[in-house]
Amino acid sequence: MEPRKIKTALEIALERAERLGAISEEELRRQEDEKHLLIGKGLADRYLVGLPLRDVESQIGSYPNPTAVKRSFLAALADAVGIADSARAKGAIEAILRFAPGEQVKSIAAQIEELQGRYLRSRDSDLLACREGIASEATRLLGEMGIAGSAVRVNFEAQEGWREAQAGLDAAQEERLAPLRQRLKSAVASHQPC
């Protein structure tokens, strides 16, 4: 009987790798794409919370494939363009225009900004009407309970009707924004770096 040889973890790992075979070129490409997506998304998230664009530029340039990282960064910024947070959307669009300054991108960005402006104006008037309705109903109900006076204030944000009205307005505008956001992503993806 032959004595059993104890293998190190490295030897076991090498044997397994040998049995599995080498990673295909397609799998390597997929892994690289995934890595670039994560880096780009991370940079976009950091930019949107305050990282200056000059720092983003230098970080993008520090990667072995800066073009792929830049494309992922721009795609993540396009995804961040939304209705609910206009300041975040504005910052994302500013960065996109700086990194992908094409006419098509400018045109789509202008359409998005116009849509956001219309939304904010209509939202204010629609929510004012909702607010007045809620105030009227709350005053009536409080009056029935014997609670009245100028010191009584209605907390609109706590009212279900208020939240539903806001969510409904936001959802309708997001539907209008979705095709523009997709066109922006496509334009950014096809942008050739200068």
C-alpha cells in the first residue's frame, strides 16, 4: 500500500483549475466589462455626492482602459437623470455634457431640462390644488371634533392623499422621461472621445 500524500491548498487549487480549463476570451471580456461598469457607477455615485469633475477626470485617466470606464461613468450618469431630484439630474447632465459634448447629447439634454421645468411648474400648481383640498377636508374633520383655531396646522406630508398625489405626478413624468433618458444613454454610448 502506497502512503497518501498530503496536498497543500495551492496544489488542490491548481488541480481544480487544470480540470476546469482556462477562462474563455468571452468570459474574460465579460469580467472586464463588469469591472468597468462597477468603476463607472462608483465614480458617478461619488460625483453626484460632491466629487469634483476634475477629480473624476483624473481617476478615469488612471485606469488601464479609460474609454470603457468613461462610457460606464456616462451611462451611470444618464441612469441618474430623474424627475424627483432635479438638482441631481442637473449635475448629471452637466457632467455628461462635459465628457460627451456632441450636438445630439446637447439636444437631448435640452429636452430633458425643458421637461423637468414643465414638470416643476405643473407640479407646483397641481400640488397646491391638492394641498387646498387636504386642508379643507382636515379643517372640516378637526372642526367636527371640536378642534379649531389659527394655531392648528395641517401636516400635508403626513396625509396619504398628499403622498399619492406626489407619487402620481412623479410616475407620470418618469414615463415621459424614460425615452429621453434611453436616447441620452444611446447618444453617450455612441459618442467618440475627442
